[in-house]
Amino acid sequence: MNNLPAFVIIIFILSSILTVVFFYKAANNSLIIISVILGWAILQTVLAVNLFYTQTASMPPRILLMLVPPVILIAVLFITAKGKRFVDGFDIKYLTLLHLVRIPVELVLYWLFIYNMVPQLMTFEGRNFDILAGITAPVVFYFVFVKKQLSKKILLGWNIICLGLLINIVTNAALSAPSIVQQFAFEQPNVAILYFPFNLLPAVVVPLVLLSHLAAIRQLLRSGL
């Protein structure tokens, strides 16, 4: 971390903040949403600053604490009546624009690879094609919501494809992180996520991107297209 240029950290922090802002707008400025997100981000920051995640030999792996609680919360939203009503109230326009943040995030991952903090397979030079979601997000938004020249079926298909891109990189990132279940990149593990602020990628940014896709897909399927 000492050799990492400050601009990489700054760009990532700004990208994380932008993700939260987009989601906050999508949730109609919900104080509950922003309180939960900020509370979770603060907890994750405290854990990372105190090097909680650098203990990589523990069982179960401590990195699970970054992703599992948000995934459980997302599952609750989709299986409870109140949660479904809440999800159905999201503004799909902001859910679409949120994916713009995947461009700077992918650039940060590339810089982290250059500075030996993540493996190449986590970049667009490796197995990670997630930047395509960020590049196409403004195009899809413009032609679906502004020009209205693309159908909601296209928006649905785009969300499904980009969800697949997200699952691909999350899987590779998790299996590249130093832990007892590591499967890839032993020569250069994914150590960035063990430290602040990059632990916020799996803990905050990824869950919000995931929820944005799932909420949009649910709304589009319910709309009958």
C-alpha cells in the first residue's frame, strides 16, 4: 500500500461515494437506505483499518464477512412482502446510471494489478470484462429512457448480461483472495481487498451493483415488457 499512488485511492473512494449516491437516488432518497449503507461502510472501514482481514488462515475465511451479510439482506428484500414493495419502488433510471461507476472501478483494478495488489485475471487484460457494463450503461440509458428507441426487453437483456459479468469477476476475485479456499493467482493473490479502502469494493460497491441489477430485472419482468 505504501507504494500505491494517492490518485488510485482517491479515485476508488470517489467511485464508492458515487455508487452510494446513485443508489440513494434510486431508492428515492431513503434515509433508511443511506443509514444502513453508511453504517455498514463504517463497520467495514474499522475492521480493515485494524487489519482484521489480513488474518487469512482463519476458518471460515474472514473475507466472507464482506459479502455474506449484504447478500443475506438482499435475499430478505426479495423474499419478504415489505422488501419486495421496497425494491419495486426503486427508480430504474438511476439503477441503470449507477453502472457507470464500473468504469473507474475497473481502471482502479488495473492500477492495482500494476502495483502488485491484484492478479491480472481481475483486470480487463485477464478474465474481467466488467468494464463493458460501465461503457454501455450511458448508451443503454440514452436510447431506452431519453430517445426511447430501445425496448425494455433490451434493457432486461442488458441487465442479465451485465449481471453475468459481475458474477464472473466476483467469483474470480473471491477465489484469488488469500484464504484456505484460494484457487487462483497464487503468484499474485488478490490482497487489495484486505485493506481499506479497497475492502469497500466487495463490502459496499459490489452488493449495490448486484442489488441494482436484481431490482431492475424484477421490475422489468413484472412490467410485462
